[in-house]
Amino acid sequence: MKRIVVAIAVSVVLAACGSDTDGPTTAPQTTTEGSAGPGEETTEPASEEPTTEDTAAPSDDPTTESTDEPTSDPTDTGEGSGDFTTGPSQSADFPDLVGAYLPETARVGGHDTYERVVVEYSGNEGTLNWSASYEDAPIQDGSGFEVDMGGEEFLTIWVSGVTYPTGDPGEFEISGLNQATAIQDVHVDMPFEGMHTFFIGVDEKRPYRVQVLNDPMRIVVDVQK
């Protein structure tokens, strides 16, 4: 009887030992390529957003430097005053002989709707007065000689309030004739007995106007194109 009990006890002990060896198994850890091993901290790589370099787009409206249209005579670019005419005209006080102005320079300038002749004077005594008309020929005061000059019609301007030069005035040069088309020639005579004359040869009889401007003193004649 005692042997049976011992055999049963041994069987129980053996059964218990067999069940201890059948414990739960742990699945092997699988690591993917590039992943951190056990015990290592993994850092997720920061995602980089593509940066776009800011470039200034070209302006659709480029600024344009304003340039004034050049004129041959920047001091006489105003539109002027007075009406254009083809008939005789004169200033209110012509022929007032009180004055001591002397013609110094003459120039021609081209403008959009007219061409301009400017005769500039030195002196500061008295005032300039004028009379103008178209004549058949450019005839000099005093001598009565005809001036040899270009043009088909001759606008003649008599100017009072001038004085004769004390020395040799030399040749009176005209600048800017190459900028004109209607005006073909200009001739300026020196003063004679308190007056002097200048002639504008044009291609045909065209409307004109005459003005006296100051600082410097000058007579301005505009001829319509």
C-alpha cells in the first residue's frame, strides 16, 4: 500500500515538471533596415519643405525718364501772345526813337506749329518799338540797296529805340537756320538814325506775329508753318 502512494506522488511531480517547460514563447523582434536597435532612441528625420527663393518679378511698368523736347532756343519756348496776321502790324508807340539798344545776336528755332526768329539786344535805356509788313524785296534803309538773301517773300521789321555801335560791329551771324523750313534766310542791318531793320525771307507769305520780351531785351517773330 505504501508503494502505491509513493508511485502516485512521483507521477504528480513529473507531470508538474513537464508543464513548467511549456511556458509561453516570445516572438523574435524583427527590425527593418535603417531602424534603431534595442535600447537605442529613434529620431524621426525632420521633413524638409522645399524652399522657394523669392525673386522680384520684373515690373510691367518700367519707369520712363521724361525728357523734354529740345529746342534751339530754350529761353523763347513760350507760346507767346498776339494774333497772327499776314498784313501790316506795329507796336502802339512806334516810331518812338527814345532808346539806346544795340542788336547783338540773332537765332532761328523750329517749333511744332511755327518757326521763330529772335533778335537780342544789349542796353537798358528806353524801349523797343516795331513795325512789320511783307515787302516785295529786302531794301536797306539809308543806302536803298537790295539785300542778297534767300526767300520768295520778305517779312520786314523796322525797330526804333536803338543806337549806332561805337566800334566796328563786324559780321552779324544768324544761328539755327538749319532748323527751319518755312524761314529760308534772315538778315539784320545795323542801326541807322535811331532805327534798324531786319528781314525774314520765307518760302511764301505766311501769318506772323511780333513780340517784345525782356530779360534780356529781344524782339521775337513767329512765322506759322
